[in-house]
Amino acid sequence: MTTTQSHITARRPGPRSWGILIKSEAKTLARDYASLLLPLGLPLLVLLTSASMASSEAIGTDGFTAFEFYVLPIVLTMVFAYIGMLNMPTYLSYYRKSGILRRLGATPASPMMVLVSQIVVNALLSLIGIALALSVSFVFFDAVAPASALAVAGAILLVMVSMYGIGMIIASLAPTMNAAIALGIILFLGLGALGGMFGGRSILPEPLQEVSQYLPFGAASDLLAATWTGQPVEPTMIIPLVVAAGASVLISLAFFRWE
Amino acid sequence: MTKELAIETTNLRKSYKGRTVVDGISLDIERGATFGILGPNGAGKTTTVEMIGGLRKPDSGAVSVLGLHPIRDRSRLRQVLGIQLQSALLHDALTAKELVDLYRSFYPNPRSTKETLGLVHLNEQRNTKFQKLSGGQQQRLSVALALVGRPEIVILDEITTGLDPTARRRIWATLESLRDEGVTVLMVSHAMDEVERLCDRVALLKDGRVLAEDTPAGITQMAEATNLEEAFVSLTGTEIFEGEAA
């Protein structure tokens, strides 16, 4: 037998190490222009192209227009959907495929630290995206302030969790990085199209309109619209998001692999 | 009186999808030794060192590393074991310095960033991103990251495959300085000259079994060969091809 070495004690990396890892993930993202700029730029593009048409049409008596009912909710949802469905799974599957997670697993750090750091960095990027979209909305398109900022914040949190959840489902099921990208694009464009990303759900055929409100993108923009404009929140706006988040936990636990 | 062992494996076995890769490997590796594992492709070298490092679970058999069980005592073992993996890439948009800073933050008493990069002669490339380093420089950085936590045992898998002669010699010098510090080194290699020069003992693997285990000179003598390379060829019945493991 080799002699047991009592001087060796387990020690998990501390807060300083977490900080350095989060900073490393942030630097990696900042040097990857596509993943940095697209989730900020695409929603802005949609905002700029549809806002001027929408902002004059008043709906209801509280001063809210089609801008707050349709454009802003779609744009905010896009930020989270892009980051959740495209950024996160691409990174995670690359880290897995290239052996980065395995390499970290050979140190006192756990690959779980990378997952958490990814979520933190992407949450920060989402906040920047939201801040950017809101600034443009208020400065250039005279957006009307939300009926309840707290309700909107709660809605944003739920949307973020569910979109990240869909990303974790992709990262868990896609065998390669290319598969993750393909699946992410299909889901982002598909759910986005059904959710009104390309010009309002009213242009969709009737059956698709019906389906779309039960899908995460449509439910997310409905929820953001309802909370922003002070309309009642329907269960159909919450349930698809909770289901996506819940399913992601189960699927990740069952299928996510570190290597 | 036998010397203290750093690593002990008893009858290790591992198969993947019905194919036996490691078929009863028992090794005793003394503390402070530089131990080489040689063998043709598919001999089970990498699987063996990965089981020692706790990266794979053996189907049967036992491993003890400094008295620790590699899987059960995983988090304790990680403090004192440095591993360089054959195929793992690193965060490729980070610079050499940023990577060392990251990895050293995982350990309680790490080497300084400067010392770590100096070990593998990469101080000049400290601000170069990993993806812009040459293959040899990436390999050296990967070795440096296995050493940053001042490990008592280092596992190195094919560290000089594909390196130019200068880069190989630099890594050899690094390994010799580790030996002087009393670090136990377990290395998988294809390069006979490297093993002959660095290793105190060598295990020659084929088809998941230990064919021979001795000093490099002892193995050469046993095969009635003039050098380790000839001994390898005659004992395993395999030719060595340059870069076959690349």
C-alpha cells in the first residue's frame, strides 16, 4: 500500500478563483465578436425597423401603443432567446468537445464552475442587451414606462430562466458543437418566427397563431407585453416558460455530459 | 527495506463496449521516481494513467495514489496531482498569462505566474493568445498548467509528440528539474530516446498487459538489444513510426 498522506486536505477554489474564472469567461466572450455583438445587435435591428411604424398607433386608454404591446416585448425576448439558444449551448458544447471541461475536472476546480460562470457572464450580457434596447426605446421612440416595473422585472427573470433552460436542453442533447449550433438556430428562428419575431403573429395562419401562444417565445413576449402594459397575466403566458425551465432541469440531469 | 510508493495499482482492468483495453495491470511506482509507460498504439497506456488520475473508473482492480483512492478521494488528490491530458485544449481566446493566472487560482500554494511560464520558457509569449501559440508552445503551456499547483505527482501524456528538437529538450530540462525537486513523474511516451534519458523505470505495455517492467537498461538487456528502441521492437513485435500518436 502507498502510505496515506494526512497532510492532503480537500480545498475547493475560493471566491477569488470564482472571480478570475468569471473574468476569464467574460474576456473570452468579449474577444468573440459574433457572440458579443449579435445578441445585442439583432434585437436592436428589429427594434429600429419596426418601431417607427408601431409607435403612433394607440391601443387602450393608458397611452400604451403597439410599441409597448408588440415591438418591445419581442425585442426583449429576442435578447434572451439569442443568448440562451445560441451563445450558451455553443460555448458549452465547444468546451466539452475540446476537452476544456475535462481539463478543469483534473484540477481542484469543478466543471460546474464553468457552467455557473457562463450563466453569470451571459446574464450580464443579457442585461446589457436589455439596457441598450430600453435606452433606445425611451430616447428615440418615446416608450411609455411600464405599468409595474417590478412585474416586468419578474417577467424578465422568468423569461431569462426559461430561455437559458432551452439552451441547456440543446447543450445536453446535441452531440457536437455543430449540432448545437444547428439546433440553436432552428429553435431560435423557428420559435422566433412563430412568436412574432418577423412581423407580428397576426400574419401567421390561424392554427399557427393558436400554437404559438403556447410556445416559449410567444408566451415570453405575451408575458412581457402584459406586465408592461398592466394587462392581466394569463396562465398560458407562464406555463410554457415554467415547463421549459422544468424540462431543462430534468433533461440536463439525465443527459448533460461533461465530456 | 523498500522505498515508499507514490502510486500502486493492482490488477487494473477496463473495457469499452466489450473490448478489453486494460487487462490486469499492476504497477508499483516509488516516490520521487520518473516512471515511463511505453507501448504501441492501443496498448492501454492512456487509459491506465487516466485511471490512476481518477479520470476514468476501473472495471475492477485497485489504485492507490499517495494513499488516496483516485475517485473516492478525488478532491484531496486533485490538490497534489497535476495532470496533462493528451488531447485537451484550453480556453483558446485567453493569453498564456491569463491561463496560468486562472489555473493557479485553483490551488492553495501555487507557483507564481512568472515562475510557471519560466519553467517551460514561455515568458516571452505571455501575452499571446493560446490559439496563436505554435503547437509546441501550446504543449509546453499545457505542461506548465499541470505544474502550477506544485504537485507531488505529475502525470504527463505524450508531452513531446510533434515537437521540434529544441522544444523537446526544453521540456526534458523541465522534467529533470522536477525530479530534483522530488516530484514523482508518470509519463506516457512514444519517444524511446526521451524515456531512455529521463526515466528511472519503464513499464512496457501491449494489449492491456505489462510485457516488461525494469530500468531502461534492464529492458534493453532483457531483449538482448543494443538500445531501448530495438528492445521495444523485438518485445512488442511492432515497428515505431514517427508521429503515429499525433
